[in-house]
Amino acid sequence: MAQFEIKDGICVIPDGTKTISENAFSYCTNLTSITIPNSVTTIGEGAFLGCKGLTSITIPDTVTEIGGGAFMECRSLINITIPDSVIKIGKWAFVGSGLTSIALPDSINTMDVDGAFASCGRLTNFTLPRSITRIGDEMFAGCSSLTSINIPNSVRIIGAKSFSGCRGLHDITIPNSVFKIEYRAFSDCTGLTKVTIPDSVYLIDHKAFDQCEKLAVLAIPKGCRHKFLRILPSEYGDKLIEVSESQIQEQDQKQFG
């Protein structure tokens, strides 16, 4: 039950409100639009959970925290702008929502990112903050409409199942900041044909590319074949293709600008 009045699908939260509390609007299926005043600093856990009719929301630049599951299952919410004031986003924050794209500001310094955008079946692109060092477990799992990913050079670890089930992905370049690719990170990416892996990577879970039936090329730097034969399962040996450092850098520039 919402704490605020909803009239004709619209809610205007009164000025002076500082927190949208936990589950404040959860499963208010008649809510279509909400106006949040500049006094609000926190959007609580599950605040808009299951608001399947919500199509419009503007987060003011006073908000610093978006709680876990805050917009979970908001299936009609296609676009949302997260302001530079936000420094923390909780896990499962947007799971199962209707988002088609998302840009996270560099201001974010705390991301309990596990599953944050999982099962966003319409998501086609995203921009991660340059402050992020780990892509959380299942962060984009099941985002079947993703056709490309842009991993910033700040990322050191690609978490478990982070892109599992992203069946629209075809060609991935891992930046040279990454040293670890965890359990089933890219599993069930059935459209994936090529992955470029830099020399910085020295830990790859044996199921990182499980069920990627079309994966034909793992491009690695010249002189690194023996290293990757040690850290990859034996069945990937015939997929290893050595490329020059300049080719990898060129690929980086195309993908990461």
C-alpha cells in the first residue's frame, strides 16, 4: 500500500519528503507516473517493486541511493535517467524491468550490483561507470537483446554469470584491465562467435564460456598460447588464435573509444 495518494495513475510526492520508504509503492499496478521532489535523497528497497504500469519517473539530482529491488519488475519502464548525485545502487535494483538502455554515472562508488539488470529482455545497450572495478554476479544475465557490450578499463573482475544467457552477443573484447573471468560469466551466449582476451587475464573459470556452441575464436596476444592453454579447458585449444598487440589495441579503440 502506497503512503502517497495516487490519482488517475499519477502521484506527486510532497516537497519536504526525504525518503521513499521500503516497499512504499510495491505492486501499485495502477501507478503510471510519479514526480519526486528535490528533497528526496533515498529511494528505499522495493520502493516501486512490481509497478507494472509505471512508464515515467524522473529521479532528481538530490538522490544519492537507490535501494535493492527498487524498480524490480517495472515492465513498462523503458527509460530512466540516473543523475550524477547517485553514489549507491543496490542489488536486483532493475531486474525484470522494461529498460531498453541504461547509463550509470561515474559518481557511483558503491554498487551492490549482483543481478542489478538481470532479465531486462529489452535492454540493448548500457554504459557502466569508470569507477566500477567488478561486474557483479548475474548483473546482465538473461538480457537477450544485448548485441554488444562496453566494459570500461576500470573493470578487474567479470563476475559469475554476469552475461549468462545474453544470446544476442556475437563479438566481445575484454579490456586489458581484467584479470579474472568467473564461473559461467558468458555461459549460454548462444550467438557468441569471438572473444578477444588480453594478456592481463590469468584466471578463467572452466565453465566461463559453457554452452556457447558457436564460439569459434578466442583471440589472444602473440606469445601467450601456452599461458592460455594452462588456464582454459582443453576443448578450447583449437579456438585459440594469436593476434598482434596492435590488433587488440585497435579492437579496444573501436569498442571503448
